[in-house]
Amino acid sequence: MPSPARNSGLPADSRTRNSPAATPGASHGSAAAARAPGDGPGGGGAGSTAGSAAGGATGSAAEGATGSATGSATGGATGAAAPTSALKRATLLTLCACVLVAQSMVAAINLLIPQLGSSSLHLTHSDILWTVDAYVIAFAGLLIPAGALGDRHGRKGALLAGLALFAAGAATSALATGPALLIAGRGLSGAGAALITPATLSILVHLTTPEHRARALASWTLAIGLGGLAGNLGGGLIGQYLSWRALFAVMVPLAAVLAAAVALAVPRTARAARGNPDPLGTVLLTAGLVAVLFGIIEGPAYGWGSARIVAAFAAGALLVALFARHALRSPAPLFDPRVFARPRLRAATLGTATGFFGLFALFYVNSQYLQDVKGYGAALTGVAIVPLTVGMALVPKLAARWPDRPRPVIGGGLALIGLGLLGASTADAGTPYPLYACWLLVISAGTGLSMPALTVGVVTSLPPHQAGLGSGLGTSARELGAALGVAVTGTVLSAHRGAHALSDGMAPALRIVALLVLAATAAVVAGYGRDGGRERRTGRRTGPGAGPGAGRDAGRGAA
């Protein structure tokens, strides 16, 4: 899931990068960059914690209601684990630990930027920025094909492969003798995280019945938030007392332990019957997403109208269009783009992107405001951001009480994010912290309220055997929205210069983002209204693969 990277130890006019999360929160997490005046040393460490916690809120979106069809699809596979009323604790802990470790690497690297800048590798400013962003770009660009790969060839296998790639990338970075190997290792680890995140979510969906799914996914969400916290604490301690190589080195045995736990504690689940790979579709879609992410990341630095950025967006649009054309003609595409004909899926993906657009706009300026304007130290800043995690951890349990009323839940949650951003835009050097914390709580509550229903909206728009793909689609929307939020905020801040650039630019930046969030909220609510009306009239879900036979081919084997 994504957490803002810092300019610690870099020139004052250097760009600040953001890493999505991963995931994960990576995840996530989302790669985005912006030129921001006033970034001081250590400027984004606390933001990383918040960013990671945000990724967790997304996860709580938990593929919570794949519906009872999941049970039949899962049970249909020979040797596959069927949904049970009580998920084994060892399985849940193992899956959560995998996500926690993958998410921690998003945040931890941000705290090592000063040490990397003075290391024997002689990294340039650009090298450091790409060391941060390589993980994010690989993670976000590969989420959709990685989720589809797990659906087709086995979610447990995809999870184990992800852990292996994650460890291989960490080992490469730990032993790097130059910038190229360091960056390549980060990218390899990001690819591993792209396999880990959708696989863990999809496995949880298939191993739990709908009535018990929300609780299991709440634990998964908490793990992402804890991953951000662990990354910040671990990265800070390593940066102060050990070499930066220790961060990567410790991930290798840790990934090995997790792989052993997965092998022993995680059962196989049903996989999609149609297992034919779609290499051309995978290459086209991945390249298109990477090109778009590159344009978003570099836009504030090179200028949105520069030839490089325009070419990146044009290439991304062309590649995605070519993917759609290929998928419509292929007998076994990576996924059928006609799923977006369903208003609810379009609304859910837009809502997910909108929520993280607002969140990461805040994350980008939050730690800078607390440290550079309020004068807080790095440790105090980390504590001051805690209100952002409260609503994300507690409110999803409240939202789960209204699973059949997604429209008011999502509309209310996104509106709270927009209104909270408007409130936060009034903050200045004289604003009492308790008042500022109240606005953080409003934004956090809005996230916890809306994200579970939004993720459910994405996942239930696809047949049960494509739960991994649904997770990939939702997480990709999250990463793109997060990247845009940072890019837009950084662009507005770059127009303000001088000693008070941050304090002068923060208010208009957050107001612009808030208004965009509120406008998008209206579109999301309208989309849910149109689709909800259709479902009430027909009495069934709409869209490709949503009919009664949607799960018919779901389980021909265990994966």
C-alpha cells in the first residue's frame, strides 16, 4: 500500500517521492512524486506510517462479500479447502504476517534515504528516487496480472512465489555493489509483493463464509496498518544504529520462515478452470499501467505538458487500448474488459481511487506540516499521526452492520474524507493540535466507513473464482488514486516558494483536493444508484460472469 517518501538528506529543492502501499498497502501504498518547497530532513517519516495505515483501510474493504456463490465455487474443487465457519487461527496469522512484512518495506525505505545518500554506492539524487519508486511501480503495475495468475494457477502457489521473489529482491539489494543492483532488487521485491497481496486476500475470501468474512478481513486490515508502523520503527532503528543493508538482509530469513508457515498452515483453494495464460495481454496491460504511473510520478518534476510526460501518458493510453482490443478478441483473456459495463464496478473502482486520492494528498503534507510548521520532532510526529489510524481500525466494524446498504455507507464515508480535508486546509502554525487531530479523525472515519464496501463492490462484480483478479483491480485503483493525490498536491505546492511555501500552499492544495473528492463522491453515489435499481428490478447481479452459472467453472482443481 503507499507512503510518502522523504527528501531527507537531499537538496532543499529536490523532489519528494511517495510509495504506495502496498499494498499493499503496498500495500499500499502508491508511487508519486512532486516538487515540494520546504521539505526538511526527516520530512516524511511519519507520513509513511499514515500511508501504510491507509493501505490497511483499503484492505478492510475486504473482499467481504463475495457472496454465497464463493462457497459453491470453492467446494467444487477436488482437494480444495471449502469455506468454513471458523478460519483456523494459524492460517489467518500466517496470511496477515505475509502482508505485514510486504507492507513494512514500503515505509521502511523512506527512513533510510539519508544513509543511502551518503553510502559507498555513491547514489545520485535520481538513483535514490528510483530506489524508493521501483518497489512501488513493480507492485502497482503487476497487481492485476498477479491476481489473475493466482486465480488461474493457484493462490497458495502464487503466495509462495511472491515470498520467493520478495526474498530474492531483498538479497539482491542487500548485496548490491552499485545503484543498478539496488534498484533492481527493489523492483523484484515489489513484484513479489504484487503476488502476495491479492493472493492473501483471495485465500481469505475462499476460506471463510460471508458471515465470518468481515472479522477475518478486519485482522488482515490491521496487519497492513501494523506493517506501516513496523516499517517506520524498524527503518528508523536501522537507520540510526545499523547499516542500510541490514534492512534488506533481515527480510531474507523472514521471508523463508513465512514461506514455511504458508506451506504448513495455508490450505489450497479452488482455482479457475480456464488456466490458459495470456502473455500478450499481461505485457500490454502491465506496460500500460507502468507508463501511466511513470507519467504521474514524474509529472510535477518535468511539467505536465512536457514531451516526456505527454509521451508517457499517450503510450499508457495506447497500450491499455491495445489490451482491451486484444482481450475482446481472445478466447481466454487476462480479464474481460466488459466487466466495466457494470455501473457498480465502475463506481466502486472510482470510489476506491477517490478515497486514496484524498488520503495521500493529506499524507504528502501532513508530516511536513507537523515538523516544519508546528516544529514537532520525528518521534512526536509519529505519535501525532495516530488519529489517522483510529477510524481505519475501528469504523469498518461499524460499517459491516450495513452490508446491504452500500450507497449511503460509501457516500457518507467519501463525503467525510472531503469535509475532513476542507477542515484540515484551515490549519496553520497557530492551530491547536487537538483541533487538527479532530480533522484527522474525520478523514480516518470516512476511510474506515467507505473502503470496506468499495472493495466488496469490486470483488462481487466478478465471479467468485476471480477473487484474486478483483483484489488486483481494487488495489490498482487505490495505487493510481494515491499517486494522483500526491502529484496534484505537489503541483499546487510547487507554485509557492519562499520560507513559508508549505504553510502558504497547503491550504489551497487541500481545498482543491477536497472539492475534487466531493465531486467524485457524487459520481460514485450516482453509479451505485443506477446499478442498485437494475439489480432490484432483475433480482440478480449484472455484468459479465454475474449470472447463476458464474461459478460453474470455478473449481476444477485445487491450487
